[in-house]
Amino acid sequence: MKPSKKLVTSLLAVLILVMPAFLVKAAQLERTQRNSSDTSSAHDELLERLRRIQETAEQAQAEARRAREQNEALQRQIEQAAEQLALLRQELERLRSADCTAQLSELRAEVHKLQTALNAAPAPPVEERIAALEDQVQINTAQIKEQAQTKVESDARFRMRLFGMILANVYLNTNDSSQQSAPQAAPPLTAPPSVRQHNFGATLRQSVIGLALDGPRLGSARLSAKAEFDFFGGTFGEYGANVLGALRMRTASARLDWPRTSFVVGLQTPLISPLNPTSLAAVWYPALSGAGNLWQWRPQLMVEHRARLSEPAELILQGGLLLPFGETVESIPIEKEPGYEARVAFRQRLDSERHLEFGLGGYSSRRWFLFNRRARSFAVTGDFLLPLGNRIELSGEAFFGQGVTFGELSGGQVDHSFALSGQIYNPTTRIRAIHTAGGWAQLSLKARQDLDFNFAYGQQDPHNRDILAGLWDPATRFKNQAASANLIYQLRPNYLISLGYLHLWTHYAAARQTNGHLNLAFGYVF
């Protein structure tokens, strides 16, 4: 390698010495050309030769630089190999003094192998070594950045992950003067009727923050916990409540997961209603609440077992208890026993990202009122998730029940779920649970990897006969329907932009009311 370096250096020196002469000659020819047109062809030929000489000189310089870099890299390899040889010789001496015959033979073979490779093996191309070094630099840089980050940790020394979404919503309601940022129903007709009003507003109260914790193992089970919060707490009448809000717990759970079985305790969605429509306009409560979506977050205990039917298919068996959560009728809490829920579902994986699922569920409980009056509540549900090709997905839920309150505000007023013949304080007042049917369906289209379209419709329709058996007024709700369409665009993997429209038809005793809700959302997911 060293003679080659000398040869290239000599060639470069000769070219550097010869080049000025050619440059002077070229200049003379150029002056001659300006004086005489007959010598133009000779001048062009000389310029072409000069250009070729310049290219040759540049190539020689580049070759000399590459040879120098290669020589330096080989020199470093030789030094590293020499260091390794020195270490191995020290180890040989130590083992020789310790009379370790077997280890000594292995190390001698290793030294011989290394020496042979150093003397005989050709060095890898310079380009490959440079690429390997660049890859290692990128890996080291990523590791340094990861270690430099401030991480959320727990005193229990188990991993804790912070997640969430900062969500800003800008909205317009076409027939609602109460400035609802995510309406569930059209407003009732006022007396006297008010002028149709539009309202325009914005909120960040639907931003979500959460913690996920991985705990220790208990035998073959893994302990974990998760809690999710938003800023939709507080009273709507407070100044700035639509924009500011207060921290509110949405869901929280702790779970034990075995390979095929799970036990969960916490505040979460009923297992009989596992799906929700996709929307960034309604996050404070899931989309289509009050219009067919039984989403209510409630305290419960649940057990799930996943029985494998084949490699991609499994049968899911779920059962649990729903605990009382403070629902009221005419501001009087409903006393009740725990509710019972169960679900069976078939799930089959289609690939790493898609699966189909069909489920059937049931719920039953007894509600107790003043003077030892009671009413039966139950629900029968069905849900499905059906991929239609690689880009389209159809999902939805349906239910039929009596005294079902899961589609409403958790722990809130549920007067329209029960019909009263008089005041609840009167012991002769009859209480009747209202039968209700409803459901929703959504068609999702993935137009591109970063662009989704979602179209959904839902309705909730109580039996009018049950409602009319009790007290009612012009604002009594008979039916609620909702239709929505939205697009969600990933400007970046963690930055979302969504534009959606929701139309509401709500049938009251006095008249049918409508409202349109246009929503522009910006979300940063972390």
C-alpha cells in the first residue's frame, strides 16, 4: 500500500508541474485565436486536452485522498489488533502460570486465528466501513437522546408511561344558543319560541392525559394499571367553564393478565358495549352518546377468558358486576343491587392490524326507589367489527332493553328512563321502566395511510306508550337521531387535523328539533 501511495503522489506532483505550462500555452493559443481565425481548430483541440488534464488531476487527487483515508483506517485496525494481541498474550501468560492447559490451548488457537486474519485477510472496502461507522453513529446518537430525556418514573421502580392528546376544537352550532361544544341532542323548544340562533366557540377541555403503569409479576400473571383524565369537570354555569374546565377522571382500572385470562377492576366502559364511533369532535363523551351508543363509564369487576379455537381465531367469554354509581330520578338517588353483565364474542385475526369480531351481551339489575318500590332493568346487546377489504371497515352496536341508562351522563339524571305516574315522594306513585331500542353503525375508509374518512349514524327510540304512562311535558324526549361525517388527516404521525359535521334530530313532545354542529379539531398525540 505504501509504494502505491508514493506513485500516486509522484504522479500528482508531475501533473502539478506540467499544468502551468499547459495553462500558459492555452493562453497563448487563445490570444492567437483572437488575432487569426485560421487557428481556431487547434485552439479548441488544446482546450479539450487541457480539460482532460484537469479531470485527470482531479481524479488523481481524489484517489490520493481515498488511499490516504484507507491507509489511516488500516493503520487503526492494525493498532486495535495489536492491542488485542497484547491482551491475549497477557492472558496466555496468566494461564500458563496457573497451569490452565485447556484454556491455554483455546487462547493459543484464538491468537493464531487473529494473527492469520490480520496478515492474510483482505481489508473490507472503505465504503462498507464508512457505512458501518455512520450506522453506529446514528445508533449512539439515538441512545444518547433517549437517555437525556426527562422520564416519568414511579417510586416502585416499575415503568410508568405518560400519554394523552392536546385537543383544540373550534365549532359552530346552527340551532343552539347554549354554546355546547359537543352536543348530544338538539335543544328543546323554548316557551315562547326563541329566534333560531347560531353560536361559534372554541375549547381545549377535551384534551386528555393519562398514566399507564406496568407492575410486577404474580406467578404467570402481569399486574398493570391505567388512568385517564380530561378537563371537562366543573359546572357549566361557571365563568369560562366552556374553555377552562377542571380535571375529571374518565376511566381508571387495575388488571391482572394471565396468558388466556384477565381480571379487571375499575371505572370503565361496560363490557356489553366495547366499541365507539371514531371522532375528534366528541371526546368528552364518546360520539353518538344518547343516540344508540351505550358508553357509560361505571365502576365494575370483570373477568375475561380467551379460548383458542385455531391459530387466528378465539372465543372470548366475559362476565362482571356493575356497581351503583349514584344515578338519580327527580334528584333522589336510585338504590340498587349490583348489576350483572356478560358477553360472548368470536374474534379472528386477519393480519397484524386487522381482525373481525362479533359479540352478544346481556345486562340485568334491580332498581330500588323510595317506599320499597322497584323496577327491573335489563339490556340485550350485539356488536360487530367487520373489515371489508384492506381499506374499508364496518362497525356498530345494537341493543334492546328496559330502564337502560348507559347512554347518558354517568351518575346523572335518568328521569326519561323511568315513567312516574306522580311525584316520587308519593308512595302511591307507580314507577315504570321505559323500554328502549337503539344502536349505531359506522363505515370507515382509509383513503391513504395518513387520511381516514368516517361516516356514522345512530338512534335511540324509547317506547312512546311507556313514556305516556307517566308524567310528561313539552320537553319530554321521544326519540333522538344523529348522523355524522368526518375526516382525520395525519399531518405528522402525532399531529392530527379533523373536520367533521354532526346533524341531530330530536323528537320532543312539543315538536321535532334539529341542530347542526360543525367542528374543526387540532390534536397533538403524545
